[in-house]
Amino acid sequence: MKMKLKKGDMVQVISGKDKGKTGTILTVFPDTNQVVIDGVGMVKRHIRKTRGQSGQIVERPRAINASNVMFIDPKDKKPTRIGRKVEDGKIVRFAKKSGTTLK
């Protein structure tokens, strides 16, 4: 099944330790059904020192299962599901709560 979420979509986390946080999608992994969201699910990565550079600890967002996030409706700023329909011979996405067509 094709994922309905795309890079750049505004989403809200609905379960897990970051429940309630919102952010934009940075990366989508359709084969594993996961998404990476800016500022959500942060993990610390230890980087080994190399020649001319000291070791450090870097925080990066980790991938979250797409079933744990909901799309935020651009019209009323509330979580909604996404549907797909055919308009003028093209498949377009729309927010199910308000019915607005998405880009």
C-alpha cells in the first residue's frame, strides 16, 4: 500500500514518548513505513574523534512508524486522516476532516 504522507507535510505524534509534538517530515521510508520528523524522537549519537577533529555527541531525529503520526489539516490546524481521489484525471490528496485538497 502506498504511503499517504510526503516530505514536507506537517504532522502530529499521536503515541509514544513524544506524544503531542508537531513537526514537518524530513524523510519518508515507504519500504519500512517510517518517517523522520524534525525535532521529534531525538537520539544522541557518539562520534569518534578523527584526525583534526575531536569526538562529540550529536543529537539527531530517529525514524518513527508512520502509524504513530497524523497529518495536520492546513485549514483548522487539527489532526486528520488523508484520503485520495481523482480530479481532472490526476490522483490528489485531501484532508478528510475539512475536505480541502492538498498540494
